[in-house]
Amino acid sequence: MTSLLNFVYTYISDIARSASLFNTLSTFHTSKSSSKLSHNFTNNNEIHTSAARTSTLLSTSTGFQLNPINITSYRLASTNSTWNESSLPDKIKSLDEYKALYDLSINDPERFWKMAAERLDWYRFPTKIKNTEFDYRTDRGVDIKWYEDGILNVCYNCLDRHIDHDSSASKQVAVVFEPDTPTETRHHVTYGELLRDVKKFANVLKKHGVKKGDRVTVYMPMVVDACVALLACARIGAIHSVVFGGFSASNVAERISDCDSTVVITSDFGLRGGKCSPLKSKIDQALKMKQCSNVRTVLVFERNYGNNADVKDACSDQRGTLEWKEGRDFWAHKEMETVNENCPPEKMNAEDPLFILYTSGSTGKPKGIVHTTGGYLTYTSLTFKYIFDYNPGDVYMCTADIGWITGHSYIIYGPLSNRATTVVFEGVPTYPDVSRFWNVVDKHQVNIFYTAPTAIRSLMAHDDKYVTKTSRQSLRILGSVGEPINSEAWKWYHSVVGDSRCPIIDTWWQTETGGVMITPIANAWELEPSSATLPFFGIKTQLFDKSTKKPLTPPNTGELCIQDSWPGQARSLYRNHERFVDVYFKQYPGYYFTGDGCEIKKNGYHCITGRVDDVLVISGHNIGTAEVEAALNEHAGVSESAVVGYPDKKKNQGMYCFVVLKDDTKESEELRKDLIKSVRNTIGAHVNPDVIHFTPDLPKTRSGKIMRRILRKIVEPDTSNLGDISTLTDPSIVKELIKKSPRTKHS
């Protein structure tokens, strides 16, 4: 690892520059004061100085000791790789400062992560910072503990402490809600209002028997009530398990059963893209299945309860058709009227579970990823603050769904623990038209915008006028999350959406990592299209050769592993630690295996090449599907693509390319040949797409993820085993693909 660090440090210096491309942003943002929310924001230093003071709650705890954070001003950039300060800086301002802190985080992780933990409020500050083992061959086996003797509460750190330290925080906007149907009204929820609702709903949970350690399944649309539900669980120590609102009844039932939930939180309906989704009805179906017989309570939020007439929705007329089981089903708003606001936060050990989040597994059975309290919050809070260069008063918008890890970490816990203003967006980027994102940005004066490459590519397919007719002058940082972003999409995002003035924060991370792992830090160093650039603090990357299983020295391309633990890391799979070890730690003993391929360049920058199982073996050549997709997407007429393999007797595998064209491009045989030529010219003559299948769209989840599993089934062909397609934005596209595929026609 020392050689890799030396390599990165040697070459990283080559990219340092005296003046950042985006230096002017700092001046720009200062001139555009974020007073638009009309609340009293303290300055950056005041927030974090106050965060270090012992609150009323903390001062009553016996034996509590908090090491104060003494931040007086932004520090000057370091001139060497030594960090001699007693606390972390408020911002990362330069590559030199990053190098100094990165060196500390690698060589003295206990000191670095102790300082990171000091950003939070603790009932008992931890004395044991790091206690981890990655090697399954040792007597101890894989075992991960951070801050194991510390005691805190996540909800308190996201809400109460801001008000305890500064009473004006109660009037600061915590959440801006943007409903599916655009309205002129601005729906703001202050920290004081959010805390009140969280306390009351936490008491509702207690009223229905929920206690510390109980699992609670949450099946909600993207509304403020979803935030209330998660924070209420965290307040009383219940473990929330959020199920994406697009999943079918059988998927929900499987997840309820696996974590033994006895209480479910849902909404009567969800609304996305003008389409009504009957969430309560899906819960009813799920609970009729035998494996869910233990569920005793269903708490139902009424969508838009108490809001004005201008946000009434297409679901209103269907409320009278809801099934209702007396003694099991309860309206959340009515239950909240029966309780008071007195709900002290539960004191939680740092290693107590905070949530379970299910993610897809190669075996078909979902994996219940377990994240704990202290390490997760320390990591997500620090990554949010540094990566997005968050300033008090900034309006931050992440377009992810609460059902995925991005919604957990970077809509709720990361922003709120930093006293940020976060946007909860119920809609989709193309409804009512493809200007929606940018209209929302203008409406709420969004400063930081974080979305998925799939959404960017789909918007690229349309005329730029849908972007340029909006102002977007409030934007200062753009982010990308979910999958590698191809160079053309990166450049379009930067030049068209960001007017060539907003840095692109291209982040790489996973459900299992809890927070961002490889990323630029805004305005600190030079960016590069399609590169997530450098590891975050404490993250030690290592490439391995897939065939020999031996470590590789950069510059090189291989399978990406992480050499040591970080606080935000998942601790296990729920009730299946053996599978956790098998999936993540056995391929490369002593390392966490990400399952992703990566290129580390000469300058130390990291480019994620995609999942390593997305590799085709054609005539003896290993061909990454992500590389082929990138070549296709570079074509001027292509909006996005997805490449999968199919069995071929002569070549082992054939290459099948699904291609979505831009609005102004028509499919033709000439274009088909041109795309094949482009791939050969870009990658090599040995890479020859066998099938180019033009399609108006691809099967995607509502979060924008392309369902390549379904595409593989279509081209194998094995269309009788497509599995559940109810989570797709438009399930009908699957029938169209099957109908037009030459593979299914000749099967």
C-alpha cells in the first residue's frame, strides 16, 4: 500500500494548479446571498463552533466528555503533507490540504476519525475509535466496529442539537418539498416543525409497541412524511427498513418477512409523473401472504394531508376505495393527534443498527445491508460537508428516491446533520416536460444539484432549449451518482446545465459503503470528464488482476478493492454474516471487494469501468460492456445505450446493443453501420457489435437504474423468466423489446 500511496502522491502533484478553474464560484456565491429562504442563518464557523458546545441534553449526561472543535476561520492551504491541527478544517480548499489530511487518515486513522466524530454531539464520546478486521482467515474473522463505546442519537444530531445550540435554527428551513405536479406554492418545513412532527410520530410508534431494536418497514413515496418516519425510528432506536415504493407486493412481503417487521409505515398513494400508485393496496396484498402474518400494525400517511387545494392530486378520488382492516390499520395524522411532543431521544450505542436496506443479490435473494449508528452518521455527515462544499443557506437538491441508499445518506442524514436545507422531490425529470429539473432549480434557487447519469443522458436526448430557457444562475455545484458518467454526458452537464462554471462532483460509492468513497471535492482540484478522481479520506484503494488475483501497480486497470475499513461501512447482512463474508471478503482475503472494475491513471485519478460481472468474453477477448456503452454514447445521435451478451456457439458470446437515439436522429441502416464503426474505431477492431437494436427507451427503475437483468433475459432468450417488472417506470417497454428483438423472433 505504501508504494501505491507514494505513486498517488508523486503523480497527484502533477495535476496541482495555482488557480482553480472554478475559483470564481466562491465570489459568485458570496454575491448571491442565500437569504431567499428568509430565515436567520448563522455563518459557517458559528454553526460548527456551536456544535462543539455541550447542549442542555448532553450536559445532563453523567460522565460525558466532548472534545471541542475550535474553528475560527478558514485555514490556509497546507504546503506539505503533515496535518498538525487539533481539529478538521471547515473546508478542503486545495489539493495540498487534501494530501495532508489524506495522509493523516491513512497513517493515523484513529486520530483522523476521532476528529471527524467531534463534529457530532455524543452522550458519551468514544474512547475506542477503530476496531476492525478484514481477513476472514483469522480467528476473529471479518469484524467491523467503530466508536464502539460511544453513545449518541442520530435524530438528535440531525434536528434537536441545531436548535439547542442556536434557537434561530427552529425557523430555518430544513426541507423544501416539491410535489409531482408543479405549483406556485413553496412548501417549506422548518427544523422546528420537522422536530415537532418527528417527536409526535415517534410517540405514535411507541403507542403501538415499537421499541429499541424493533424492525419497522417503511414503504413510502417521496414526501416529507417519509423523512418524518425515518427520523422517528432513529429517535426511539427502532431499525428502519425502507422498501422502494416501486416494488411489487411480493417484493415488499419478502423484505417484511426477512427482517421480521411487525409494524409497517406507508402512504395511501404515491404520485410520480402524473401517475397514481396505490401503496396501501400493495401493502394489503403483501400482508395477505403467509410470510407476513406477524405484522400487527399499519400506519398510513394521507398524501397531502392538510395541504392547500392547489396540491390536490389524481389519487384523491380513489381514497374511498381503500381497504381498511380495523385494529391493524391507522391513519398517521389521527394517531398523531392522540400523543404529545415529549419524546426524549433514545441513547444508542454507536454500533447499534440504524437501518437495514435491501439490495439486489446475484442469487436473486435480496441482501439486507446493515448500517449502524455512530460510524454511519460520522461518515455521511463529513462526506456531505466536504464533497459538496456546503455553506449555510445553500439549498441542496438530490433527485434520488428515499428507497435507495442515496436517499438515506444524501437527502436525510448527511444534509440534516449539517443543518442544511434539503429538497425532497416527488416527481420525475420529464413531467410535465423535460425542463422540470431546471424549473425546480429556479423555483427554489437550488445551489447544489445531485442526480444520476441516466437522468442526464435521457435529458440530453432533447433539444438544449429545454435547459437554456431556464436561468439556473443559483447553481454552483453539480453532482453525479449511481453509475459511471460517460464523457459526453459529463461535458453536456457541465457546459449546458452548468454554463461551464459549475464543477461536476462525479461520485462513486455503493449501498454497502454507506457514503461516497471516490470523489472530487468541490473547487479543490482539477476535474476530468468520466473520472471520480481521488479517494475520500481514509479510503485506501487497491487494484487486483482478475485472473492471477495479484495486486496491480498503477497506472493500470483491474478489480477494485478497499484495503482498510471506514466508519460508514456496512457491518453485515441481516442474519447472514456468512454471506456477507462470502460476497465481499473471500475473493481477495484482507480486502473489501467492491465488485467494480477501475482504471487508476498516471495522475492517480480513478475511472470506474463498471461491474466486473458486466464483462463479455468474445473469441477469447474480455470486453467490458461499460466501455462499449461509452463508445456508443459518444456518437452525436445517441442518447444512451445498454450492452449485454448472449450465448454464441462460435464466439462464446455475442454482443447485443440496445440504443436510444436523440429526438432529432432517425434510425437507419446507415446509422447502424456507423455505430458499429464507431465502436471498432474507439475500442479496437476485435470489438464488433453483433446486434444494434434501436429503441425509444430502456427498462428502468423509477430511480433511473437500467435493468440489465431483464435485457439479458430478452436476448438469451429466456422471456418466460423475466421476474418482477412492476418496479419499472414503464413496464410496457419490455413487451416492445421482446417483440422487436431478432433474438426472440428466431428463438
